Amino acid sequence: MEEVHGKATQELIDLIEKQVQCRITTDGVAERVNTNNIVAACFNHYASRNVDGKPSPHIHTHVVVANMTQRPDRQWRAIANESLMERSFFISMYENQLAWHAQRTPFAHLPGLAIKLGSA
């Protein structure tokens, strides 16, 4: 499942990169341009939380995205994507990718393992 989680996380980061924009102002007119790049760091955690007195492993990744992107002219600017703050959208995308990859593992057929695709 760690590999499945890693794939879903990377695909989410790729999606974020495709949506990143910055503003370019020319003659007083601001426009948004796609930059297709971010500066980010990923930190994997393998925390174990007690659920009903039993350990419950919970792999998760913190993705820290700096508020900077490189414009096509190679200048660094702040990210201009208020839509990137829509956390619920990205959680849904991650969960869908996780389920999609998990359904293709050798474990997907085991009884009692319910892997369902969510809706984005």
C-alpha cells in the first residue's frame, strides 16, 4: 500500500503543477499565465494511532508548497491560484487515485477489503 500511496501522491502533485499560475503585468494590465512548476517538499509519516486500544498504522504525506513559481521568462513570482486552496478537491483527487491504484494490486481481491472509487 505504500507504493500505491506514493503513486497517488505524485499524481496529485503533478495535477497541482499543471494548474499553477502567476500574474504578469504589462502596461498596467495583469494577466495570469500557466507556469507548470512548483517548489515543494514531501515528508512521509508512518504514524500509528490507537483505535479502540489497538495500533492503527496510518501512512500519510505532508506536501509543503512554497508560494513561488518560475515564470516562462525565468523570473520567480508568487503563485496566483486561489483555487489551490480548495483542499477538498485535492483530497478527493488523491482518494480517487489511491483507490484506482489499490484496485490493481494483488490484494484487491481479498475478502473484507473494500476498495471503492470515490467521486471527484
